[in-house]
Amino acid sequence: MSVSFHRNLIVSIFIVSLFHLVLFAAGVYLVFHLDILPHILGDFSEPLPKWLLVLSRPGPGFQRLAAAAGMAALLLFSALANLGVRTLYRRTDSAELLFIMLFCLSLCLEAWRLGNLLFQAFGLPLYLNVVVTRLVLFSRFFGLLCLLVASLYAVGMRYTHYAVLIGGMVVLAFTLAGVLPLDTSLYEPTFLYKLGDRQGYFFVRLFLAVLTGINFGVAARLRHSRRFAVAALAAMMLFVGRELLLYGIAPLPIVVGAALLIVGFVVFVRQIVVFYLGF
């Protein structure tokens, strides 16, 4: 790919990250300034497992604060991670780093979850809440596809038309998000509509994560480098950390999820950089 493509992509990632940070800050200000509490959405679906709610407190005020903290952790991690890896990406031209950057970028769209609170408070049409829910689901599928594609490049995929590939991933992620049934009579504690097929959603996520780990394991064998085996472990840490933060409405998943994301990202990037640059 041309140098201009890589430069434009890096600039675009920075702009999108900055936009969502500003959007999130504005949303948090409105939610707290207008004292919009989660119960405005009505009844929630079944609560999270009790082990995830350790150190949590009952009440909509604490839930709102914890949810905002979880989203803030995701957005800050996304912005800082991409700022930190952009120079290494320029030096290595590594597809693995490119798609880990896009994985981090996908986390930004979690900021839209606050929109469901604001739309309900302002009496806007409910279909906007459906749009937000599917947009967030799209970002989650897209993030997993980014990890999977990074593992395919580690195995040895040579396809260099990144724009076409990313476009195809966007279409696939939107399709997966669009076909999932939603129960629009109930919200989840994360401010999204309840999924009508949670088992199917869980299976797809687990399948993509396991396939990613297998691909990195195969890459370690084909390239005779244990660094890809370590990258497989780091990718699983990214997956688990992301999943915990996506349900971050309590202190435990927020702290553990953020820690796993940071450690997984640092370990992954280090293994890829050392493999390509030799230091």
C-alpha cells in the first residue's frame, strides 16, 4: 500500500479517537449535570453475576458512575494505545500492528451507550436507541475481526489491499450486528437493548477469539518463533479484558479488565516489534 494510505489511516484513527473522547466528555457532562439516572430506561434484564459485582453498591447513582468509569477506561486506553504504537507501525509496516490499532479504535464506539440515556431523557424516538445498540454491537464484532485478521497475517497472509479488506470487515460486522434480534422492552445494565439471542452472540465471540488464538499458535510453529505463541496469550488477554470492560458497571470488572487490556496490548506489541525489528 502507498505511504499516503498509511499516513491517512493514522490521521483518521487519531481524529476518530479524539472525536469520541470529546463526544464522551459532552455526554458525561449532560448526564451528570441533568442528573439522568439509569432507571429512566425502565426495567433492566437479569443482573450480572454476583462475582462481577464485588465492591459494588446498589442504586442507580453508583451504577451510572461505574458505567461512566468503564467507558472512560475504554476510550482512554484506545486513544493512548494508538498514540503509543503509531511510530512502531510506521517503522515495521506490520499488518498485525495495523489491525491491533483498529481493534483499539473499535473501543471508542462504546461512548455511544450514553446516548441511550440522553435520548430517553429528551424524549427522542426510540429507534435511535436501536441504532445505538446495533452500532455498539458492530464495534464489538469489528474489534474481534481485527484480532482475527491480525492472526491471519501472522500465519502468512499476503493480501495488501488493506482498504478493500477493512471495507469487507465493516460490511461483515454490520451484518452480524444487524441480524441479532433485540428485545426492545428491556435494557441491559450497560444501557443497551437486551439481546434476544445471547447464546448465539456468545458463540460467535468465543469462536472468533478461539480461532485467533489457534492462528497465532500455528504462526509460532510455521515461523519457528515462540513470540507468536506469546502473542496468542496476549490476544486472549485483550479479548478477556475487553469483555470485562464492556460489562463494566462495577469496580471489579473495570479494574481487572483495564489491567488485562494494558498488559495484553504491551505484550502483544512488544512480541510483534521484536520479531520484525529484532530488538
